[in-house]
Amino acid sequence: MAFFDCAVDAQSGHARALTYETAHGSFQTPMFMPVGTHATVKGILPDQLHDLNAQVVLANTYHLSMRPGADLLAEAGGVHKFMNYDGPMLTDSGGFQIFSLADTVKLDDDGVSFRSIYDGAKIRWTPEDNMDIQQKIGADIVMQLDQCPPYPATREFVQRAVDLSSAWAKRCLAAHTREDQTLFGIVQGGMHLDLRLESVRRLLEIEQESLAAGHKRFGGFGIGGYSVGEDHETMFETLGEVARALPEDRPRYLMGVGNPTTLVRAVREGVDMFDCVLPTRTARMGTAFSSAGRMNMRNAKYVHDFGPLDPACSCPTCTQFSRSYIRHLIKQDEMLGGILLSIHNLHFLIDLMRRAREAVVADAYEEFYAEWMASPAAKDY
């Protein structure tokens, strides 16, 4: 396979199993991607990411562009060399972070102006600036600059976000030149199905115009603007139809979602890729995912419990440490507690998606889905 070739290995209902090639190796879907905002997954060494079978790691363009800066990352040879990680990586555009700081953002057709959260400096990004930054950072997959509307938002606001995101997608595609890196377009449209489908249509029109001119296409597509405050049932009212409106021959990436049951349900609707800070953030607060549901490791019931965290799990945390010991670490605010739970929570989601892929390949995803939804784990997610 050449860089950014995508093979559809199997399908079970709408659920898919893909293989995708990058400059730093291939990955298989469905999959969950750990988030390394500052070029590090908190508490996890790069070698441990491989041991956990993480296939793609995310880094954040907004934060890395501020510290240490895109030029320094380019000088270091790119983000892979900087953090000593040799697997596929993805950078988001930073658009979500920018638009979450609504009181400091000034938006116009040409780009966005905002202030750094680090030192208050005034910063201006056009789509071309954003592509330049992401090409310097050097991840295998980069995302277009887009506007992510909050929830709730008026239809007029969401329509404006679709218009801007579409216009910026065209400019990002034209500005992106790095051959060992691919660009994903992003679907916006809030909870409005017609606006979502309009966003898809416009991305595909942009791609056709680019191809007709002898230029490149999108390497895949992000589905943004979900998990921004709405309940999950509201998201699922439109998600499946939106996912299936995207091309079948490239990955569909639901951005910022890490709830286990949401992953299982979204795969059933045709989504391939996921990311979220949830497994590591909740780990640092003392929460563990498990086959029996979420576990609050601060609870006194674990004081004398010397059994494994999750008897059904094969991760290093569950095979080497007891619930009692992990509770002790969490109660004492020892960093090892958060590290052990981060290892476990990441393993839980990565392995869940491994089993989902196996079910797709066996053309048994409906059975896998039904089994998960009937399990004790599903009720807490």
C-alpha cells in the first residue's frame, strides 16, 4: 500500500473494518486514539503506547504552536522525533480550542484572531497559517481549520459555521503541500441534519474541484461539532446518516468522543476513528472503566479488596496491582495512581475497539453490539 491508501477489509451492517497506510506505519479500524495534547499522553511513556496497542496518537496544534512552537518542532525534525514516538500521529487544527475561548475570539471570512492562554499575546490564524503550522509539526494526519459551534446555538450561527468551515476547507486543501502527510476535511452543522449533509456535499464538491485541477483529495473526514454539550441521544439522531453520507473508501473520524458505549454505538453507524481525553482525565480523578461499569477508586469498599481492578482485563495494571493498592495511591494523591488508571483506561478503550473489529471481520457486529448493550458496563456509559 502507498501512503494514505485505504482498504475496506470487512463490513458488518454499517460497521466497517479499514486498514490505512501512513508514513509511520498502518493502522486498523475501528480504533480509539489516545490524546497527547502537549506531545505527551499524560503519564504514559512512548514505548508503553506501543505496548497498549495504540495505533495513532493525537497532539494539539493550538497548544504546540504556543509552546514549544512550530518552528522549534520543525528544527527538532518534527513531533515524532521530538517526543521519541515512531507510530502514526494526528494533529487537530486547534479550532475547537480557539472557539471554546469565545470571549477573546474575533472571527471573519479570512481567519480568526485570538489571545494566547499562556501569555495573552494577540494571534492571527488564516487557514493557510494553520496548514503551515501543522506541516511544521509534522504529524501524519492533519485536520482543516474549522469553526466548531457550541450547543445550543441558533441555526443562523450554525449555518455561518458551515459556510466558514467549507470555505476554509477549500483553502486548507489548496495550501497543504506536504506529501508525507494527509489532510482530513471536517463536517460541521450542529444538530441540524440538513446542515450536516450540506457540509458533506460542499466538502465533496471542494474535493472534486481540486482533483479536476490535478491536485489532491482529502485523506479522510472528521465529524466535528458533536459532544459539545448535547446529550448522546441527540447526537445519534443525526450521526449515522451523516457518517454514511461520507465516502466509503476513507476513514470517518468522530472527534472528541471517548465514552465506551458511544464508541460501540457509533461503530454500528459507520464511524471508524475516535479520540478523547476522557480515559486519562478521569483516571487522574480516580475513576476506572471496567467490564462492570465505572469504578470510583476513592470508595472505602476497596480498602480491603486485594483483587485485580478488573478481572476481565489483561492490562499491566490489572495483572500486577490490587484495588486496595490503587485506592491507597489515589487517596494519597500519588502520581502512580493516575498513571496506573490511565494505562488501564486506555487499554480498556483500545481493546474494546479491537474486539469491535474482530466482530466486523466475523460479520457479527450486531451480536457484539447486543452483548455490549446488555452488559453491566453499558449502563454506566
